[in-house]
Amino acid sequence: MRRVRFAPSPTGTLHVGNALTAVLNRRLGEQLLLRIDDTDPARNVPGGEEALLADLDWLGVQWDEGPLRQSERADAYRAAAEQLGRDRFDGITLLRADGTATYHLASVVDDAEFEITHVIRGNDHRPNEALHRRLHEALGTRPPEYVHHGLILGPDGKKLSKRAEGATVASLRSEGIPAAAVRAYLEELGLPKHDVHLDLARIRRLAVDAIGAMQDAELANAAGVPAEVVPALRGARNLVEAREYARIVLEPDEADVDAPETMRRFAELWSNGTSDPREVLRELKAVGGDLHALRLALTGRDRGPELWAVLAALPREEALRRARAAL
Ligand code: GLU
């Protein structure tokens, strides 16, 4: 049984690099423990754990055990330090002056006690492997296998700051990237041996694919809009744009439209039972109809979803009402 753990510090929303670690653990582990590494008060931010769980939930990464909080395991760490007979080891601090354990001791003790067989984490922890092995040896516990993966760096090849564009799961979500696209991006990185550069252009293309692959109800739910309006969202490149498209259809702006002939012809064609909006628009254009004026009458805006999609999303009566109101 491959037992793994994902062990973030509760520093708030997930960094994409941490999200990669989470996805890798989920994929390679059979039993996944979620461990919250909260022994360092300086790194804990209020609401950090909730933000983290919300991000994992949004990404669809499920765990089998936990969350296990290291802050609740002080006794186990103290016992280990006692067993070692010191609070320093190999030149590093195991227990702080206030008696709380540092990352190294807490991590090794927990990996042993929770019978973790594979530690999968970022390359930044590679330098810790030797120390962690020696700690296991000193404690008489069996070290897990260590697997270190490449980090996600900024497009400039430097460490990706949480403030950088697209660096956190939360920022991708608020940009309207569907969870499936973030997940697909992380899955396609596989287990990178070397560091990779964050490829936002790739993530945005995957967002288009993910939206294209969604069923109507799924898309309505992801965008948080009524299902009827979904036909108008189909050309949107992300969920923010999808919401904007929905608003354009559902809450038209006022606009001055001076194209009575177009409105009359449209009303005629659209009330005469033709059910294909593309067909109606073709016919309207063929008789010299002003499609831009029709867009303005229907949405009050110059731009937005394709016009046929607006018609597909609007109840026929409502489209006719808006066209007549523009007369
Ligand atoms: N809390 C550590 C981190 O966030 C965990 C490292 C590990 O997986 O051992 O980087």
C-alpha cells in the first residue's frame, strides 16, 4: 500500500507549485493523508487552513485521512526529542525555546508514525532528504522513499512569487480558469524532474478546452448563471467572460437604435417559426438587415457573444419584445 501525505503549511491560498505536489500525491498515492504543517506560528496566517482546504476542494483533490494538524501533536514531538536526548541534531534546532517542534523533527516523526511510504514534494526539499534520513535512523524508524519534483518557476525562471500573475490557485480561479483546466495543466506536467516555467498561455488554452468539454448544466454551474443562458456562453474563453456574456444577455443595456426596417424584418422572421437562429440572421442579412443594430437592440452593447448565440439563449418572446421596443 503506497501511503503518501500532502503537507502544506497553512499560509493561505495554494501556490500552483504546491497544487502540483498535491495532484502528484493524489495520483501516485493509494492512501493520501492531508497534514497541516502548522508548527511555525510565524508562517500561519488566519484562515490559512480554510483557504487551503477550499482550494483543494475546488481542484477536486480528495484525501483519505486528515486534516492532521501538527500543532496538536506536540507531545509526540517532545517524546521524540527526549528519545534523542537533545533538542539539536546535525546543527539544526529540533525544539524551539518555547518547546514547539521545528519542521524537520515534526515531519520525520509524523512520516514514521503515519507509516508514510513515499514522500513526494518539491525540489526545494531535496537538501532536507539526508537530514531526514539521519533523523529516522537516530529514532530507529524506517525512512520513506523520497521523490522530489521540479518546481514551477516564474516565466522569467525565478522563484514564482505568490503575487505574480497566475501563481496561486485562487488567482487562476478569479481569472475564470475552470478547475478542470488547472488540473489538466498540472497533470500534463507529470512528475517534472527539472523545474518548469509557469505557462499561463497553456493554462488559458486548456480553459477554452475545458469549457468546450462541459455539458450545459456543468457550465452553468461553473459560471454560476442560469442554465437557459448557456448557449450564449459557448464562445467564452473563461468563466469570467462567460459570466459577462450571461449578463449581456440577461441584463441588456439601453441603447438608441435607429433601424426600424431591420427590427420589423427580424420580428417577422423570428415570429414565423424558423427555429434556427443562424438561418434567421442569414435571411436578415440577405435582405440588407443591419445586424449590428439588431445586436444593439437585443443587448444594448456593441460586442458580446455571437449574435446567433444571443438568439439561442433568449426566449423567442423576449427577443421579439426587445426588437419591438427598439422600433
Ligand atoms: N510544510 C512543508 C512545505 O510546505 C512540507 C514539506 C514536506 O513535504 O516535507 O513545504
